[in-house]
Amino acid sequence: MPRRSPPLPYSVRSFYAAGEEPDGKALIEVAGRGPSSFAAYAAGGGFRALQRLRADGNAAEVLRQIYASGLRGCGGSHLPLARKWQAAMPYAPRYLVINGLEGEPDTFKDYFLLRDYPHIVLEGIAISCRVLGVREAYLVINAAYHECHMALEAVLQQHGAWFDDLAIHLLSGPEQDLYVVGEETALLNYIEGRRGEPRLKPPFPHQSGLWGQPTVVNNVETLSWIPILLTDAARFAGRHPKLVTLLGDVAAPGIYEVTLGQPLCEILQQAQPEDISFVEIGGISGGLVPAARLDVAYADDALAPLGVQVGAGTLRVFGHGCDPVAEMARALEFFQAESCGRCTPCRVGTRELARFARALQDGAVSAEDIHWAHRVAATMQHSSTCGLGRAAPLPLLSYLKHFAEPQDD
């Protein structure tokens, strides 16, 4: 077993104030900001979509509505949900696994949903199980999210009749290695009591997943949109809503409901930034973009030329006086610590890129060194076993593109 680096303080544990136990006291105020589809749905009473499905049993119609909505995965993959389910159905899935680990640093959208709207989360899970023909689901929750676990338990106890035909297991995630266990096959290993490291693919989880049985893996936010779109399809008409965590040097940090394709500048202004020097887009697995390049749509196709992506939906604003090279270096140290060490490209690549970042901070790199770093990044992105190794170079590549190399424009 490869030696693991000690965990860094820059992790989901930073959600809590230094020295405090994970008792739910947030380092930042995780509050919903602005109009919310979830608040509107909750105000109308719970379990409406599930009640209709239980009454008519028309799972095919539900799948058709999900397909028509264009709902995509909200954990970072952005794959069309209906297409993912349709690929799994011929294998007769046995389990549904819901990823509530939220191991991406400074990302709290799933925490917000699990804490404030647990009944909608569970309704989305129950509907998904019925459509997939699954009777057993595992929701794995960040170990620090005690409030969320209690809120979910309360819903299951108070409204158990809505879930009496299902076995919904609530599991706490690991204290460490949170990021890599968020990879779907590493999550399956964790549930099975094995080391939380990614599996080689194929087979894919929908072919052979949990305990060797066909398994569908989805993110908390993804399934939480299902009751809303089934009750009010107009909310998805011509748009794709998305929850984002918006924080940093802003007056109103929190969780915002935005629309994919909405101008990024418009989204950022909702949080009342005092000044913007650069923004981390897509969380730590995204990249850094200077203020001058933020006049772009918040969508993967528009962000791709900037070398970033929507990812899990985190936007972190940095004011003037913040150092982009220091933030980039911190991200690379995080990936080095979080790499499971199984595959050589990621194990060695994260170490070498972190070393390069330290040298860059000291001003001790040459043009040849930068060329070498690009080669290491390309190797990682083409040959790493899982998404961690493919995402790890993005902070460095975005820094080199926007801050250290001559611009085309």
C-alpha cells in the first residue's frame, strides 16, 4: 500500500471554525440566497410527485419527463440523467447509490439541500428507485454533516409510509480521503468496507457495481431536482437550473440558484463582491480566471476555452491583494494529499506538479520547466485511472494560461 500524505487543513473540514468539533457550526453562513425552486416546491406541501407516481405507477412517463427536461448530473459529470438511466436499465439495476459526500473543498450545495430540504432529497430518491425498478438505496453523507443526517432520519421516521416499499440506508462517509471516495467506484468500495480507491473500468457500475450487482450512482442535487421538474416542468423550459456555492471576497456568500448559460458576471454580482481580481470556477478541480475574462456564459461549452468547467458548482471570488499563484499551489498540494496513490500518473504527477508550483512561487522556473509541467499535465489527463488525476492539473493549467503566459488577445 503506497504511503499516504497527511491530510491538509484545506479540505471539507474547513467548513468548521478552527479547533471546533463538527457540531454544525459553519465557518461561512450556508444560506439559500434569492428565489429558490426548492422553497417554492416545499411551500406547496411534500411528496406530490411521489404520490402521483405511486397512484398511477407510470414510471415510463416519469422517465420521459426527465428526458424532456434535459436534467443533467449535478455532481460534476453533467451527463444527461435520462440517458444514464436508460443505459443502466437493460442490466436491471439492483442498487441506487447517492453521493452526499461533497468532498470538494468550499462546496456546500448538497449540505444545504440535505439540511434544509431533506424531504425533497428523499422524495427524489424514492421516485428514482421506482423508475429504475430498484428497492434498495444507499445515501452516503459527509461524516461532518450531523445536522443533515438527523434531518433525514426525522423525515424517514415521520413520513415512513412514503418509503415503506424501499430500504433507504443512510451511511456516514469517511473522515479522510473524502475527495477520492467521491469517485463513483471508490464510493462503492467504501460502502463494501474496502479501501476507498477507484476501480478500473470497464465494467462500469451500471454493469457491475455494489457487491458485483448493477448499480446506478447519482449526486444528491441531481435527484433533488426530480420532484420539482415533475410538478412544474416550466421551471426547466428552455433552461437548466443549478445550485452554486458562491463565496470568497463577497458580502453575501451562500447557495444560489442560477441557470446554466446565464452570464457569469450576473451570477457573481448577486453575491455583492466588493472587487474582483480573479475567480476560482468549478471549485478546486476547476481553475482560476482573471476578472477581465469573466464576461462569459456559465456553461461548460463557453467556459472550456478558458480552461475551466462548471464542475460541482463552486464560484470563489478573490479580491485584489490575493495571490493567484498561492491559490494554485494550495490546490495542487490538496490533490497530492488526496491522491489514493494507486495509479502512477496521478501519484507521481500530483507530487511533481506540487513541487513545480512551489518553485513557481519562488520564481525559480524556466520556459523549459513550464514546458515540462505541460507534459506532466497531459500525461495525467490522458492516463490517470479516475477523475482526480485528470482534474488535478487544471488549477496549474489555468494559472499558466491566464497569469503566466502571453495572452493571444
